Amino acid sequence: MRGSTSSWILLILIPFLLRRVVFAKIHGNPANEIMTVINNNRTSIKLPKLHDNAGLGCMALQYITECTSNCTSNGTLACKPPEIDITEVYAANCGVELPTVDSVTNHLITCSWNYLSPEEAFSKILGSDKKAGSIIHDKGNVEAGAGFNKAGRHGPYFWCLLFSSGKGNSTFVLEGGKGIEQKTGCFSGGGLTCNSGFRVLEFKLIFLMAIMFFCTFVLL
């Protein structure tokens, strides 16, 4: 009787547990998705969409690498790399063609110890920086790029946005259309998915499914 009861409890819990793990896995490219959220926000108040620039997105991902040790336990971030590094260091590390480097007018960055959806991350950025709204809605911004990464196996997660008044396709151009491959995280402006740092979740999902099916078989 106990085995039968345990089996039913386990069978009831399986969908819930799988749902938690599946939602923990990161799909696609969250950096592309947050740019969609930003542009939807702009168009909702009759502002033009920002050009999603892959060069700026890669530089935003580089910006994150300077801040991975600065996220506090409550998810606040105090990180200000030298402004000159954005165009002189990050652009070079991404393989941005030097003649196409333009000025970066503003940047926004936030972190969280739990994964946030792009919509949640956008809300957190708005709430964590008093100037965020005016930066996102600035009519002088023509293009932007987003970077997303996770520091280490257990987080935290970082989101960074760079803005420019450049000329769309002619500024921050990546060499060969791809630039220098980034080993972790992902950036907007292309179809690339997040390339590392998140595969452990896929293994956990497979492992959890195997354990639950085994237990179900034994109990039944």
C-alpha cells in the first residue's frame, strides 16, 4: 500500500519538477529578446525602433566580463569600467572594424542571482537606474546592442545594454560579419544562441528524468 501511495505521489510531482527544470533552461538568445522588448516599449510611445547592432551587442558582452565579481547578494551592481575601454578595448576584443567605431552614448547594466526573463530583466533595469527610462527613450539614440552572460556555474546573471547615435549598419561593423568568437554568453544583433555556461541545465534535466523514471519503475 505504501509503495502504491508513493508511486502516485511521485507521478503527481513529476510534471511539476520537470516544469521547474525546463523553465530554468535558457532557450535561444535572451539578448535578442530583450532588444525586442526595448523596441516594443519605444514603439508603444511612438518612438522609432533602435537598430539592433551586433557590434554593440558584442561590446556589451565584453562590458559584462569586467563586472562579474561585482554583483551583491541582493542583486545590485556597482561596476564602472573606464569609459575609454568600451570603444578601445571591447571593440578590439570583438573584432569591430576600427574605422566603423563610433561613440557610445550610454550604457545600462544589471545583475540577478536568479535567471530573469527578458521582460523581467527590462523591468529590473528600469527600476535599478533612475536614468534608465530617459536613456531607453532618448530620441538621439539610433542603435543599441545587448549582452547576456552568467558568471560561473551558479550565477549571477548579467544583462548589459549599450546605446549609440551611430548610423545603423555602417557603425560598429564586425569583421567578416561575425568578428571574434566569444566563448561565453550571447549578444544581440544575430541569430547566435548562448554558447556555453548553460549546458549544465540540460544535463540536470536528463539526470532528473532518469532518476524519476527509475523510481517510478521500482515503486510500481
